[in-house]
Amino acid sequence: MAASEQKLMVFAALGPGWTPCGQLTLTEEGPNVLASSFAYGLKYVRRADALEVDPVSLGLKSREEVRGKRLLPANNLTLFGGIRDAAPDSWGRRVIEAKLMVPANSLPESQYLLHAGSDRVGALDVRQSINDGPARGGNGPHALEHLMEAADRIEEGLPVPSHLQAIFLDGTALGGARPKASVRDEAGVLWLAKFSSKLDSFDVPGIEVAALQLAATAGMRVPEVQVRQLGNRKVMLIRRFDRYWALPAVTPEGELMHTQPGQGREELRLGFVSGLTLLGCDETESRTKSYMDLAGAIRAHCHPSHIRADNAELFKRMVYNILVSNDDDHLRNHGFVWEPAINGWRLSPLYDVLPKASHAFERYLHLGVGPQGRLATLDNALGAHEMFTLSKATACELISQVWLAVRQWKGYFEASGVSGAEIEKIAPAFRHLDTVSTAQLRKLLP
């Protein structure tokens, strides 16, 4: 199969509208990307509010160095991480393939990018030409039942009838392997709906919602989450933290994920990149990376006003994942958002946390924890405290904060609506302080 070259236009949402920010060139051979390059628009680079497409490969700290140049991905990657984050992941690709009635993973990357629609994660859009407009999306709450039915059919490899095809607008740009779609509530706020699968052996939506609410109790930044019951099935709803509401020409401050529509506010977007992008690596390299690598990337690329707080929160998330046995902590499940008030990157709110029941005494996270690699113990985590710019005393305080919440997990899960039977199923995921720390560490805890 001969290689071909595709030229696509990348747009950025700067305010309520779209602005052309540059041209992406992809060299493709079938479904494989052989190479890519990107050139920022000359007018775009001059804008004070210009969003970086990729903070590692396409950073805008030295604008004269990128002006008028065609740039390549860092570290010999074939595709820019920031573009990859705007592309559909596993589930979104399945939706696109169902729409186009083609085999799995058979399309060129350019086609997945173009068919993902404009409601994709973050503040970028990819179109065929500079004259193309955005693709609409966003269903109302009444569509949940239809979206679940369509998701079931796609999961089973069945054709999707015309009355269910709204999912082709709302499920194409969203990452992960589980069935999902974007929906709007009665006020117009955008949420991500994550459906239960017929293959689930436990209450995945209910337990993920409870785990995120527990993390919020431990002091971590978590979007609003809720569970909806649809017949005998559950749907998890998590508010899209890459969207916020603000008055025109007013730079908002504070926690943007809590802003609401009304009184003249407009819906705006936040740029988003994954941990993969901030580390400038390929997905196959994720397991070779560590939380310490992420902490270093925060120091290198996040806004100085947030580095200390972001590293402290990252440390707490690592400790939380140890205590709840969440080993799905790969680099795509760590995110960063570009906030207008600081005109820079910061750690995103927490998402995708699902405890994993296990009876193993020694457990491991996906990412490296500390001097003992991926071993999921608090002593291993504490051994890395300096890499998070934390004193040992401060790190111990953070461990104690997380443990004080996690030790009461059953009460929080009951209050969240998780049944006794489901609590019993997931209980082996939760670890007692005594099983993940030495007596010497416990003496250090306040």
C-alpha cells in the first residue's frame, strides 16, 4: 500500500468561536501514521491568548522560534501528543467504524480525526479545510436511553438503526474503551455519560462515582458526578471539566468546573492534554514511566503558580490509588488543562478511578511509585517525596489526609447508593494502612 499525504486544518477555541491555528500534515500508509508535521499560522502565533497545541513539541514560550516553521513531534514520535489527545480513543473509534460500516482499526488516522466531531475533549478541532465549520453535537437528557441502546448494539457489533444514530454525534471523540457519550442536562451543562456494559461483573458506574466522591472527601479536585438509573441499568454522569461558563470578555477565576450557565454567561472550552503528551512519549512507553516523571513534567510545563499545589495533589492521587488498588492509572488517565486566568497549564481534575478487587498481598500500580518501582506501598511512595518537592513531614501529612478518608470508605459508598452486595464484591480492593506501610512509617504520620 502506497503512502499518502493529508493536509488538515487545526482550529482552537479562543473564546466562544473557533480560530484557525495551524496546518497539520500527516503521512499515512493505511491505518498507520508514518510521520507528521505542523506549522502554526503567523497571525495565530502573534495572539497573546494563543493555546499551545502540544506543550512539548509545539510550545509557544519562544514564539520567534516557531514562527513560520514546520515543526516535528518530539522524541521521534510519528504524531503530536496534542493532536492524539484530540483524536478518538478506543470507544470513539468503534462508534466511527459503526457509522461508516468498516472493520475495526481500518481507517487512516486522518479519517478518525475528521469524523470525531467538534465536541471532542479539549479546545482543538480538526477539519479538512480552513473553510469548514464545526460539526454539531450534544444531546439532551432525554437521549440517555437511546444512547445506551445504541452503545449496546455497537458493543455487540450490530448495526445501529436510524432512530439511535445520535450516538454518532456524541460518542465519537471520547477516550477509553467503555461505552460513553456526551449529553447536556436541563440547564445546558455538558456531561460525559459512561454506560454500564452487559459484560460487567459488578456495578461499575456506581462504584466509580463513589470512588471519585471519596477522593473529593480526601481533598482532591473532582468534577461533579452522579448516577442515573435507566431500567435495571446504571449510567455514570461526570461533568465535563474541559467546559466552563463565563461572561463575554471576562477572564474567570476560581474553580471553573463549578461555573453555571445563565445571566449572559457563554460556554467556553479549556485546552486539554494527557500525561502521555506532557511526557512526550508513546502509549507503549506508559508502563515505563512513573509519578516522579509526571512531577518533573509539571515543573517543566505547568504554570509556576500551580506547580507546588499540582505536585502535592499528584502525590495524594498516587497514595489514593495505592489504598484503593486503582491500577488503571496509566498516562492517559492523568490530564492537564490550559486555564485562561493564568494563561498556562495545570493538573486537571481527577477522573477515571476504579478500584480493582484483589486478594494479592503485593500489588502494583501501572506507573512507577518510588524507589521500589511500581510496588503499591506507602513506604515506596514516601521514598519519592523529594521528587514532588515535598518535605517528608508534608508528605506524611498528605498520606494521613488520604488515609483518614479511605478508612471510612464503606460509609461513603453506602451513602453514595452502592448496595451491600456490591460493597462486598469491591471490598478486597481497599487496603488497610497496616498492610501497605511499615511500623516506622506509621510512627511518622500525624
